[in-house]
Amino acid sequence: MVSVKSLGVSDAELFAVAPVPAPPVETPKKRSAHAHHAGHRDRLRQRAKVGGFVALPDYELLELYLFRTFPRGDVKPLAKSLLTRFGSLGAVLGATLEELATVPGVGEAAAMDIKLLHEATLRAGRDKIVKRPVISSWSALLGYVRVALANESREQFRVLFLDKKNQLIADEVMNRGTVDHAPVYPREVMRRALELSSSNIIILHNHPSGDPTPSRPDIDMTKQIVEAGKALKIAVHDHLVVGREGVASFKALGLM
């Protein structure tokens, strides 16, 4: 058996206790930064409480929301980066998880929280047009479609299926496409209307360019859907084209 001493280890070395690393010391500079950020958060919350959220600019409103995702630290640069990247608060909320992830500092949790806010906004808008005649709640409908489509980065074709009383049965995305085209199949629209026992429909699609002016293909496609509906006694009330610059109504423009 080999003894420890034969290996040249002394008693002092054998029973020596390894030093325990001291805990990191928070420097005055770090304490000052933490206090500054905490103070800023308190001041921003107080301003929102006293003046209302409407008094806050978009970056501060977004910053205030991000406090929930990031309990500590300065999130003002992140809020401003998101607005710079997407152009508006609505566009930030409308961005996909993948698009949000391209902004440095936006992790999975922040992206999910932003999309959660977007979905809550959509559902709140949908509540205003559910269980009441959609065509008599036109301003509420326009507000809803703006939130749903104005900031989509790709063209999306969807249909509001209504019953005989023009109450909403379903709002369904029928197709998604590229930045300037979403294929539309009139037969599929009518097939789905029959499945839902829908007597009336409103067509929706967006122009990611921002300009809602109907194009010639938009007009031709609408005529095809209207004709397909006539044979089945399914009325097309309107076709709304949504862009960041507004909403164009085919009926109001005399295009149907």
C-alpha cells in the first residue's frame, strides 16, 4: 500500500481546505444602473396611471408591455428596435414569430407574449361583430379587418361566412400566398359556404404593399365568386381590400 507521505504530500497539504470563492460583489456602478432602470419603470407606470395609456407614445406603450416579459433591465432599446424594424405598433403585433425572432434581443418568450397580445386584440375586435348583423356594425367590422389584415407581410384571402340574418358564422383563412398574390378558388369558397349553411359572405384580402386599391385580378376574381354564388343563392355582400393606408370596399367603389 502506498502512503500519502511517500508521494511527498505533507500533513498540512493533506488537510488543507480549498478556499471558497467569494460571492460576486455588486459594484456601485451596477447598483446605480439597477436603481435607474427600476426608477424609470416606476415613473413610466405612474405616468400611465395618471395620464392614461393613450398619453404614451407607441415605444413607451410597447416598453411598458415588455416589462412583463423582462422583469429587469432596460427594454426601451428593444421597444424602439421593434418599431424601427416593422414600422408601427400594429405591424409589430402582426409580425410572425419567425419575423420577431430576427430582432436582436427578442427571444421565444417575448415573441410569444407579443403574439398573445395580437390574438387578444383580434378576439376583442371579433366580439364586436359576433351575434349581431355584421352589415349593421360596419365600423366595428372595418376596425376588426384592419387589425386582422393590415399588417400581414404576405397576401391572405379570407371569407366571413354569414347566416340569413347576416350574423357571423365563421371567419376563415381560405388561402395564404406571397407578398403580392394569394390563389383563390371560387368553388372552394362556395363549397365551404354550403358546409357552414352560410347564405351570405364577405370577401377579405390584404395588400402587403399598403395600398388597398383593387387590382384588375382582384376585380376579375370577385366577379367569378359572385357568379358562382348566384347559382347557389349565396350572396356576396362586399369585397374588402385591406392595406396599411385603409380599407377599400368594392361595393362603395361601384365594382360589384
